[in-house]
Amino acid sequence: MATEAKLRQLADKGCPVYYFYSTERYLVRQAVNAAVRVLSADSDEDATVLDGAAPEIEGLIMAAGTISFFGTRRVVVLPEVDPGAYGTKDLDELCSTLDSLENAVVVLGSVFPLERSKLKAGKSAQKLIAQCKVIGYVEELAKPRPFELKTMMIDRAKAQGTSLPDGAAAALLERCGEDPFLLENEVDKLCALSGYQTVTAAMVADMGTVSLEADVFEMIRMITAKNATGACKKLQTLLRLQQEPIAITAAMIGSYVDLYRVKLGAARKKNYSTVFKDFGYKGSDYRLKRSAETASHYTLGQIEACLRVLLELDQSLKSQPVEEQILLETALCRLAMAGSGR
């Protein structure tokens, strides 16, 4: 995303149009707000916001044509415009209005769908993007990659006088996912918990947002490391937190299926990113990256044996009158044995 210095430079040059688009709503909102903040810094007048996917062109013309009381250009914002929601005539008029601005500067934001891991912009969107590129500034906002999110978290903690080691940042990313707003909130909470000293991975595990998938994957890494005792302790913690045994089993099955897919892909010289696309996963491929690291300790046959253990566990939980914790702990020990080839 453009820095505040970059936006200020554009504003000083009289850039009349700013258009930000992405597949991620929070990125568009963040960029639009940053541009409006810079453009409004020298004025006591609030920006005019035209909400909705297709604000009326007449409203835009009226707002853009009104001379500011303070002698500065009026800032007009279309924060969630959808070019495809306009008819051909109205879209042409929108482009024409943007091309003839005199008393206003316009900031636009759009969120487009993700298709096969790529942003999908229709013909109307492409036309608006092309027009804005000719007359102003356009930026496609890419979703931050995991290492960028870790850097963001570490810097946020540092700004609060707190140390967030790389391992703790990685644990927080795995537990909470890749939503920057959620990560920022979690960092703030953990900084306070640490007394603004050092955030540890243990703090993340104890106080971070509960994520069954993250906890189960941690349990599987313990099994991979032949630490069945640690895995059983983790299981007991999940049960104390009232996680349903069938849900725990489903999460384990999902994790081992991920291991199987990336292992199968590796056997055919396809990396985890290719597997991510071929199987239509949503979001980031970070999950499969971690799966690939764990799968490297297994053979395909060992993972298949683990999946058979989990199938039997699932069937037993739904049919046998045996205490669920015993079934789960037995399955964890069997998984450790299957993973070692015994």
C-alpha cells in the first residue's frame, strides 16, 4: 500500500483521482482512509462520502462541482464502488466526470472476487481502472504475505516497548490466521499480558484466540516428533475447554488429508502452492506450507496408515459405548506408532 509520504507527494502534485482495489475489504478500507486523511489534512471540511456499490452520478457531479468554502478542493469518496453495478451509459458518465474534475479530488475503493487465487475484474472494472490510470493514481492492494504480517506484529509490539520474538509471532499467525486487524488486537492483548516485556509462545498458546485447527496441528507435530505424552496432554486441554471429540477428530482428519495431498504432490514434483491451487483451497497457502514441512517426516504409506486409524476413531466415536477420551488417547498412540512405521 502507498505510504503516507507517497500519498502526500501525489496530493502536492494535484493528483485528482485515487483508486484502490483488492480482494480484501480491510485493505481497501485502510487505503481509502489513508488517502482521505492525507487529502483532508489541510482543510477543516469533512470529506463527502457517497456510499453504495453504484452511487448516483448526479450526486457525484453535484459533490465534485461544489466549490469548497475554504478554497481547497473538495474530497469526494466512493468507498465501495462496484463498476459492474453501473450500466454502460452510467459507467461512461462516471469516467467522464472523473476526467473533468476541477474543484474536487475523488477517492474510490472496490473489492473484487478471488478466482483461482487471482483477482477477477470484469470488463466494467477494467474500463474504470484504465480510465483512472490515465488521469490519476491506481493501486491493486495485494494481501500481505506471512513474513510481512510477522514483521507488522513485531513492529507493533516494539512500538509498545515489548519484544515479540519470531517464534511467538509465527505461533500467533498460525493460531489466528491472516486477518491483520485480529492480529493487531491479539498483539496489543499479549503486550499487556507480558507487562510490556517479552511475549512468549507459551503466552500465545495460553491466551491467544482459541483455534481448534491450530491446536490440533500442534498436537500432530508432537505425534510426528514421537511425543505421544505431549500430544495426550494437549488433547486433555482441548477436552477441558469443552471441544467436542468429533470436532477434534474432524480437525485431525483434515490435517492428515493436507499432509497426504502435499506429500502426493511432492512425489509428482509439485510444491505446496501448486497443490493449494489444484485442490481449490481458499485464503492463504500458509497452512499447506506448514503441512509440507510436517509431511517431510512421513512416507505416503505412513500417512495412509494414519488416515486408517482416524477412520476407525471416527467410526468408534459414533458407535461404541467407550469413553471418548480413551478412544482419542488410544488413537493418538496408534498414530505415533503408524507414523514411525511400526
